[in-house]
Amino acid sequence: MERTQKELYWYWMASCPGVGIGSIFAVAAAGHTLEQIFADPEALLDRRLRLPEKVRAYLRARANFDLLQEEIHAIERRGIRVMTAVSPEYPQLLKDLWRPPAVLYALGNGENFSKRSLAMVGSRHVSRKGAAAAREVASGLAEAGVTIVSGMARGIDTQAHWGALEAGGRTIAVLGCGVDVIYPQENAELYARICDEGLILSEYAPGSSPNPRHFPLRNRIIAGLAGGVVLGEAGLRSGANITVNYACDANRDIFILNRGDGGGNFETIHRLLSMGATEVCCAQEILEYYGWDGAKKGAARRKEAPPPPPGLDFLQGELYNLLLKGDFSMQQIVDLLEKPAAEVSTALTMLELRGIIERLPGNTFGLKL
């Protein structure tokens, strides 16, 4: 695919290490155009551009249309598409950001870009129930035609992508490394599925290694690609809050996923509600919020906690109600219920035999999902 000269000017500037859209804005603010400085690289010496000599030398060496076209062709021969902010296929939603990515690299199905899209983010260290809730909501949204955007990180991100794929829906993974780099490695199978059925996206050149500084920046793309952000289980210090902040700056909707059992977002819920977030418990509520097809009329507005199974004695009922809130170790259960360890152990064994709870690694117990 041949590029217009305007696209090549943008790619020339934006693909230079250490240069972003801020530098392109600075060119305009200094009274130059990319066309002018491409034709006369000496204009790069303008002090108002604040470009280091290393960057100026790199740009001067690459101010050649044939070289840039071949560079792009070499990338695209690997199945990776190159988009600049002036390319027709560049996602319109991203242009609402204060500093949208000047160049994007995409691997997979470009049809995943959609106006009906939502981001789902949350903690990397998520409980089993938080993971199951995120997967269920993502699946329900994807089944209704909503594109699920996330970052392929451990925890909520992973569950969101899998939920969308299992529903046969669309999903976009935005990476903090090159689109040809699998990170984390444990998500190799997920990465392959998204390449086949979804879209991998990054502003970092192919081959770029994961860098801690990249991930907060990639979160602005996650927020920008979606009309709203669904926050799964997350604490106050979760990196997902960076995405939420970017979403607020871009005037996106914020949804807090409440599992309805008292667990999950207790650290963040009040802060986000004060910022105008909407608390939801299922995909149905989000679909109804937007009036999107797939919302079922008369559906229940909120899931109630399930009643305890019949035939439980008092202590077993206490244990069941406690484990509704999450997974707990044996010692935590003893401390919280203030019961003798032997009695608690016996009651847990009975619940396990009935298939109501299960024993997890680290002598931890949780309800059987």
C-alpha cells in the first residue's frame, strides 16, 4: 500500500525514537510544516523544537521518501499495518485525546475498531470471583456486539479478552511493547487468539521490548479507543486507575463493576462514585445505560447474593456467608469467626464434601464457582 506524502511526513517524524506527537505540535507552533523541515532538515536546528542532536541526525538520515516507503513495506510484509494520525484508517475516537499517538502499529483484524466499544481494566492480582465476574461481563458485552478493549496484562485484562473471544466477539489488546512481542509470556495462547480473531495494537515500533514507562502511556490509548471504561476488581494503587483518569480527561463514561457480594472495589468505589462513575453488576446494566441492542427489557437491575444451600448448620452458614465475600485462609477464617480451629476445620470439610466450597493452594478456601 503506497502512502501519501503527508502520511510519510508523519511517519518520518513519529517513528524516530524519542519523538512523539508533542514534537510534531512543536513544529507547527514554531511556524514550520513537516513538509518544510523534510525538504530542509537544517530547519531542525530551530531551538524552539528542542530536538537533541542525536534526534536531528536520525531525522536527517531518513528524510527520503523511497527509504520510508520501503521501511513501511518491510513492516507490512510481516502482516503489521502502519497507521499515522493522518491515515484514513486511524481510529477517530483516539483523536479526542489530548496527545493521541502519532503512529500506530496493528496486527490482526482492523474491523475490530468500533464506535460501540468499551475498555475493561483492573488489578493484575485479582480474586477468583473478580476474575469470573469480569469474564462474564466482557462476554455479555461482546455477545451484544461491543468491542472489548484492554491491555492483555495478567488479571482483569486477561479475563476481559477471553470473555470477548469465548462469546465470538471483538477485542483489542493495546500493548506497552511491539505488536510482535508477547507480554506477558504466559498469555501466548491468548495473544495468538487475538491475532487471529481480534486486534493487537501499539504505538511502539515492532520489536520494542516491554518498558515500565510504556504501560502508563498505553493506558491512554485503551481509554481513548472506548466510549467508556469498566473497572473490574482494583485497589487504590492499581495501574488501572491511570486508565480511569485518562478516561475522565477524555470525557468517557466510567463504570464500576460490583459483584454484589461486598468484595472487589471497596478501596476505589467511593472515590470513583464521587467523580460521577456508575456502579453496575452485569453487562445488561451497561447495555441498558447506552440503549444498545442486546439489552433485554425488564431484566433485573441487580443480582442479589445467592441464598445459602439448604441443610447447613449455623457454623456452616456462617462460613458460606463469609466465603461469599472472597477466598480466605484457614487462619483468617478462624480469626474472623472467632471459633475454635477444630470446629472450623470440621465444618469446612463438610462443605467441601457437599461440593459447596473447594480447597485452594496455600490452605485457602473459596466457594466452588
